[in-house]
Amino acid sequence: MTAAAPRPREPDAPAVLGYPAVNPGPHKEERPVPHEPQPQPLDELDAEAVRTWSSLALAALGRAREDIDAINVYPVADADTGTNLYLTAESADRALDEAFGKAPGSTPDVTDATPPTSLAQAVRAYAYGALVGARGNSGTILAQLLRGVADVLGGEPAGPGGREPGRLLAQALTRAAEEAYGAVAHPVEGTMLTVAAAAARAGEAAGSAAGTAADVARAAYDAARAALAETPGQLAALGRAGVVDAGGCGLVAVLGALWQALSGQEPAAEPVRGRAVPVPQTPEPCAQEEGPAYEVVYLLEASEAAVGELRERLDGLGDSLVVVGGEGLWNVHVHVDDPGAAVEAGVVAGRPYRIRITHFGDERRRARGPRAQRAVVAVVPGEGLAGLCGEAGATTVLVRPGQAPAVAELVDAIRRAHAREVVLLPGGAELRAIAAAAAERARADGVRVAVVPTRSAVQGLAALAVHDPEASFDEDVVAMTAAAGATRYGELAVAERQSFTSAGICQAGDVLGLIDGDVAVIGPSLAETAVAVLERMLGSGGELVTLVLGPEVPDTLAEHLEAHVQHGHLAVDTVTYRGGRYSAPLLIGVE
């Protein structure tokens, strides 16, 4: 296997000490269930073994995804553990393909003279991909388990046995379990952690007995299966619902893939519902539904000391706290009632990005109900706008200005919308390519997706206002596109430095008034510049003015602008909203 020069990475996927510079972006094509290699017995652990393991694990999770979702009752009964594990493994597999310098599923070039990918490069890429793509509580723990494996397999030999494959793999499984327990603020037995610990103990015993890597993997797999069967007796929520732990079930699939990669033997088919404990078709709701209302997940660039303080702060805000990663890059997962406070804690610690906020009530309703016929997914730059779009029935992706969401985030939102048809509102001209790529990947899942080319959040609001789920899909998309296109959009921003603009030279601190993306006005204050922008936008007519205020803008500005419109444009109505954290100082829409 050969390695080529690395591809360019996404702007928000920084190089991190100890990890290769890989791009966790999307495959060229979606691979719901990837091609499964036919592994042969391996004499040692190497990069190809890791790649085979990854492909087999992704295939196994793909087959079990829906069944694992169906038994998901802890810590929140939101029926997404199988999907979260699959998406995490998919990101890890994608990063591993990048480390090998080739597109997924392509044939290696035997004439390429570049050095082969090393074991250390492979396991670090695998762990990094899981870290940046981790989804949910279970996916975040899986990412830390893979990091523990990478710490050992990609590091220097430790203890007796040196780099004997069996002993080395046993050490890796032990480190993985230790790091996973350390990443969870309040570990609970009867979960994925318990299964990982049982696998590690069995692996250590096999390794100490001079077993091969395949022997260690088999011992870990068998122990994990046994531990999983015991989870309903360890955790009351599982016992009441009559199910095994969903995250542990996914980990068993991953460990089975590891044994298959090293031994060449395929684990016996073991349906998720075919456990010692009978699994009902629809698990009963558990007490966990009374917990926090939101799940908050984000990547964070921060020092280890700052993350220690962050853990304490988040632990006081909610529960199910898991912080994984290291060496400058972390994945933060927590359940809270105040998502803004959880994000703000990340801002204090470092630089959070790829922020995802999920309301559990919406998730539970979607999980229990049938797939909707049609849904809308909107990308918005503020919590207030997210709430506004959510009230209108849209699934939202919250982003900070200047930080584009990853394709995987939009695909995840489309999947969460749980509909046969989805209208995607990107909310920015710079996001069209990302939205198109996400739509293409979602179509591979059988979802019909249309992208309405909204260039601003106010155009998204206009499109949502005419959304009609009772109309045909094509009619609805045409109406929403027409409404967005008929809405002129303006924005106020504050110049950070002297620069040339289409309206002249601005100085640091000047207020810039943008119309349809171009600077049209340079003014000394928000009020004066806003009035000038409004007059220019209303010069060509209009029936409705929408004002979206940023977090630091006083209500008096909205009152001033509403009075100005009423005085000079009697037939024009005005509505005002709060954009919330991360929104621009002022957004203006004229329909």
C-alpha cells in the first residue's frame, strides 16, 4: 500500500500535534454500507490491518444501525446511537483513506514509489477522523477508545513484550478503556464503558499468555459479548426496557470487525435483537426523558489546563459530559438546559467550532413517529434565528460567522429531519457548494433533497414563510425559491481595519452597510448607517421589512428604524426579531 501527498484540509480542521494533517471531509460518493474486504490472517499489526478493520467496522455498524437505534434508551431515549456510531466510524474511515493518499474504494497504484503508510500514521489518522466526526455520547466515547488504541500502537514499545503484536494489542485495548473512563465525567456501569473494560481485561489475559494479535482480538470480542448480555442487570433503565446497552452493542460490532481483520474469520451473524434479554419492538420511555433538554457538541481548540476548567464548568451545567481528545484539539459533548452557557464556556476555554445543538424533545418525537413526508433544514448564524426557524418547523444548523459548517454536519441535519423530502436553506452564497455536496450524499440515503439558494438568513425566513408541506415537492420548492429571490438582504458590520470597499475606503471602527453582499454605505454609527441602508433598499419598493438584531444591539435601534419606515413608507410593514449569539449586529430583509 502506498501513500501520496496529503490533500488540502478543510479550513476548520487544524493540524494537531500527534495527528497527521488529514481531511475529514466527505467521500466523493456516500458509502452507506462499504465494500467489505476479504481479510487474510495477518502475522503482525500494520497499516493495512487497521484499514481493513476500519472498513469492516463501518460495514458492521451500517448493517446494525437501525437495530441499535431501536434499543437506544440510555442516557437519552432518542433512538440515534446506531446512527451516531456509524457517522463517527464513517468519519474515521474517511480520514484513514486520506492517510493512505487515495480515494475510498480505488485501486492502489503499484507503480507509485512513495513510502507505504506506517502503522503509526494509520492509527493516528483513524483516531483523528473519529475525533473530528464524533456524534453523540456513544460516538464521542468511541473516538476516545480509538485514541487510546492509537496512543499505544502509534507510540514507543512499553513494558514486557516490546512490539509483539499480541501483547501490543492487549496494551492498546487497556489504554483505550482507561482513556474512555477518564473522558466521562461520571462513568456508569452497564454501558459501553463496561463492555470496553471487559474486553480489555480479556485481551490482557490473552496477551500475557503469549497469544497472537488475533487471539487477543478474539478474547476481547468474546468478553465484550458476554459483558453486553449482562448490561440490563447493571443499569435500571435497560432492565425496565428489556434491552442491552446500545453503545455497548455497537462496540461489540467494532471488536468483531477487529477480530475478523486479524484472523480472516467472519463472526457469526448475531442480530441485535437476538440477545439473552428479549428486546421489544418499541422500548418504553425511561426516566432519562426528564433530564436536560439539549445536547451540545462542538470541537474545541484549547490547552489541557483550560479544558480541565471547562470540565468543571460544564459538569455544573448539565450531565452526560464527555470531553475527548488532546494535544490541542478536543470534542466536547454535554446535555444541558442552557445551550448558550455551554457554548460560552467553550469560548472562555478556547475556540469552539462545528457547534451542534439538538433539542431532545424534537429528536424523541422524530424517533417515535413515522418518517415525515417533507422537512426543511436551515443554516442560521444565531440562537435566536435557530429558535425562530425551529418554531416554523425547520431543523437548524447553528454556525458562527466566518466558520462554514462541514458537509457532514448538513448531512447529519438532513438525517435528523427524518423525512422523505428535504428542502435545504444554506443561508449564504459561500455555502452553496457545501449544501450541494450534502444534498448529493443525502440522496444516496434515498432522501429527495432540493437546495433553495438562500444567500442570507432573512431570505431563509422569507422562504420558510411560504413553505407549504401540503403542496407538491416541486411546487413548494418553486414557491420558496421565488420568495427568497424576491427578498433583498442587507447587513451591518463593523470594520476591523482600514480597507478598500465598493463604497470607498473605510477605517477601523466604521460601520459598513452591505446590500446584497456588497458594501453600499460607510457610516459612523449603527443607527445612521441602518437608515441609509434601509432607504436604498426601499428605493425600489417593498411591502415588508424584516429586522434581525444582534446580541449587543439595543431595542431602541429597532424602534428608531420602525418609526422611520412608518413615517416615510406608509404601506410597508415591519417585523423585528432577535438573532441571538453570533448573529451580525443587524440583518435587514425587504420583501
